[in-house]
Amino acid sequence: MVRTAGADDVPALAAIAERSYRAAFAGILEQDVLQARDRMFFAERFASSWQRMLVAISEAKPAGFLLMSDSHIDMLFMDPDVRSRGGGALLLQEAERRGAKSLECFRDNHAARRFYERHGWQVERAYDREFAGKGRSFVLYVKG
């Protein structure tokens, strides 16, 4: 099930973000960058953005989330303990229904790229930009 987030979801979503971020980006980002993006970091970010978030529910509790700005997907993370059960696909489908047209992904995040491509997203362009104090390689996906 997918629903709109509420302010009371922020602590659970911040915990999911911390675990998922560290699991997904362990081979992409440096350890100090991963450590800095902890529950507090995400809770502060989500305190002002939870109104733009969707939550995937599994066994009556949050299992993942999607954050969207206008028609751009800013984040889509599933709890590593419940990945590959369809929650991410449901979040993506709901975001598309609500007008999602683009998203950015680390070029080397191969699992995420396979997921997006399996759901009909296409690379529009590859580029480098600064992220966490260093130049990083990204790809921009569009729904095609």
C-alpha cells in the first residue's frame, strides 16, 4: 500500500533513509559522507518536505518512501530489509500517476538504474556535478 506521508512519519522515514542510503551508496560515497547522512540529517530535511512524500507500507509500518518536487523525483528509498517486495514499484507508479517526469541517479548505482529502466525510464543524459564536496557522475532519467 502507498499513502501520503504525515509529519508523524518523519522519524521512521529518516531511519529508513539512513539505512538505505548507507546500503545503496557504500561503494559510491566515502565513509565520512555516509556517516554524516544519519537519522538527524534526514529528519531535519524531511521536517520541511514531508508534505511532498509518499510512504510505502508493509505489515502496517513504513517500509519506504518517495520524495517529489514538482515533477522531479528527489529520492526513492526502500528499507533494505524489505526490498524486492514491490513497494518501490508501487511508489514509482504513484509518483508517475501524480506527474513524475524526471529523476537523477548516481551513474554507478547499477541496482537503481536497472529498477528504473525495468519500469520504462530512459537515460536522457549523463553528467558530472558537485555532491558532498566532490565531483560525482550522474544520469538524468525521464519517463519515456
